Amino acid sequence: MQLYDTLTATKRPLEPRHPGQVSLYACGPTVYDAPHLGHGRSALTYDVLRRYLEWIGVDVHHVANVTDIDDNIIARAEREGSTEPEVAATWERAYIDAMDALDILHPHDRPHATDYVDQMVAFVAALLDKGAAYQTPSGVYLGVEHVPDYGALVHRTPDELREGAGARVDVDENKRDPLDFALWKAAKPGEPSWPAPWGDGRPGWHIECVAMSMDILGEDFDIHGGGDDLAFPHHENERAEAVADGRRFARHWVHHAMVNVSGEKMSKSLGNFTTVAGVLEHHDGRALRLLMLQTHYRKTMEINADALAQAETALDRLDGFARRIDQSGLTIGEGQVVASIAASFRDVMDDDLGTPRALAIVFDTVGRANAAIDAGDDDAADLAATVTELAGVLGLRLGRRPTIGDDDAEIDALVTARQQARAARDFAEADRIRDELAARGVVIEDTADGTSWRHN
């Protein structure tokens, strides 16, 4: 499999440290607010990567952290008269619920930053002992001068990064270099803190991910993932901490692009910080997954009403196919995945996780399967089994979920009543039922193998 590596700026082979096994660390949420579409895209990117690797026989160890102590969590707790653990627990639950609605597999490990403070203290102590870190009244900082290739992940020199440092980070006159960053923040009144040899306080953001990833996956783990907005400063600073301690870090850096909502990059300042839950109030979670799959993970994706409507239509086609299989009497379990189609699917997925082309193969196979059913061909069951298998690799379940006010069982009953009316030559009643279904956005499709329906 070839994956684009941010550090080398090349698409190169994924070469695990242990053949047949992949260790994957993907940055998870900071839990202080409702999960947004960017969280959804991030989780889905590594969900699909994991599903695909497991499908081709790779044993994946997937870790996605939870940052449960942070300035935003502290601020929200103070604003609400709550505590930091209460805020974190509330929004972690909201995050997990949202990801469940998108059929995101749970990671094998979901470490919490506050459970790894001891490891972080030990890491900071090691950097201090090596002279790579220094203490100021505001905390302990890493000196980037001790990282010869600092900036390599974003392909910029320290001087280039310094030009924008004042705009990106808080300027601290006690720091030796504007690019130096906090490993440990000195305790402030009213804020949570932990003991450390150099003074009570709390860890910096970057040291959290380093401690958690290497404690669970070990040094030299295979893939580090996250949004391209995290490449600098977060991921570059993680890498710098490991390098400064003389340790090997991630072998492969995989970054996904951002989300545009109606033409603008999603952000709170623009007021388009669309939540996953807000989208799911009006759309099937599988439609949002399908929409995300239609854009390559390294390209900015567009989410708007038209795009979601088109994704719903495409999803209806898949669900209509699933209903047709049920009604045709085909037994998918007796079918065999068509080797040539699976090979084409694997070729495009091996090419930097090419989900748009993989999705096109699934829909092309749906068309072939429908044609085979129409013709009564013997390969219909194999084609249907192939659709189900490959859609599953992409995390797309076939068969529509019932939703409030839109009951599939009730629609099935109306379709059956219409068939009975037609059999009894009561065409007026059959037309009435068709009109009722049409008013509900349901399209009836009569074929030689029977009647199926789909949402318009």
C-alpha cells in the first residue's frame, strides 16, 4: 500500500516495523464542546484506513486519545460553575455518540491525558536532564535549537517559522526563542495541577500525545494521523520532543484536509462550526459518511445542502439495491466475491486510500448486479455479495435505518397492499397507494422480479 507521507512529501510504501501488523495513532478530540464535522472527517479517515488494512489481512492496533485537560475545558468549567472532569465527561460522551452514528469503529485504546501525567513528568525530566529543556517562571520549555531539523514536518526552516510565531503563539519574554514551546505549565490559582520536581502545574498539549502514543504503541510506531491543521505546531512539536530525547517516533505521517461548509473553511469565527449532531437531525449518518468518502482524504471537502441531498440519493440507490436483493430471493451468503472486482477495488485503495474511485467501483457493481438480476444471470448472487463486501470495507451498511416519521415497515406494508390491489385488478386503489407513497418521497419500481421502492 502506498500512502502519502507528510514528512517526506511523497507517496511511499507503508512499511510496518512488524510485517503484517500496523500501529496507528490518530489525534482524538479535546472534549469541551459538541463534536463538529471536522471531528467526523478525521475519525472517518482513520476508520476507513483501519477497515481496509484489516480487510487485506493486517492486524491493526488503533489508538485515538482524548485530551481531557486543556485551557478550553478549564474555561468552560469556570463559566458553567462545573468541574473540568464533568465538562470532559459530558463532551466525550457526546463525541462517542456522534462517532457511533457515523459507524466509526471504536479504537482499541482510547487513552485520556490525565491518566498519563506520570509518564509526561518523566519525559519532561529526561529532556531537562539532557539540557534540551529549561525552566522559566511560567513553566518548562523545549528549546528548539536542540532539534536540528525543526520544521521538517511542514518543510519550513526555523527562520521561516519565526516570522509568524508571534501571530501563532503567545509571546513570552522569558522564552529563549519564540518557537520554544511549553512542556509543562506552572500552576495557576484555581486551575487543576499535578506535582512535579520543578513545581506543580499541568502538562503542555504536545507532550500528552507523545507520552500516550509511545507508552501504548512503543517507539517507532507505524502511522501518526490527524488533520493537516495539526501538522504545525502540534505534530511538529510532538516530533521535536521525541527527537530531542533521542527517540524514534512515527514512521509515517498521514494528514487529512479540512472541511468547507457552504464554501467557507469551517471555524467558530465564521459561525459555520457545524456539529455532527446538527447534520444528523436531518440526514442519515451513512449519507454523511458516503459524502466524505466521495472526496479524497487529502483534499478539502465541501459540505452543503445540495451535496448532502445528492449523498442521500446515492444512499437510496444502495438501500434500494439491498431491498431488491431481499425481494429477489437471492442468498448473498451463497455468492462469492468477484475476484477481478475486488482486485480493482484493492488497486485504488492501495493508491493512497483512493475512496472516491473505490466508491465508484461499488456503484458500478450495483449496476452490474441489477442487470444480472433482470437477466436472470447466474452471477447475480456473486455480484450482490461483492457489493455487500466492498461497501462494508468502506463502512457503509446496506439497508436503511428507520427514522422518526419515516417508517420503513409502514412503507413495506403499503407496497404490499398495492401489490395485492394490482393482483385483484383494483387499479384505483393501487394508484391511490402509489400517490400516497409518492407524496412521502417514495418511488415505486416494478420489475419482472417484483416491486421494490426507494426514497426520491
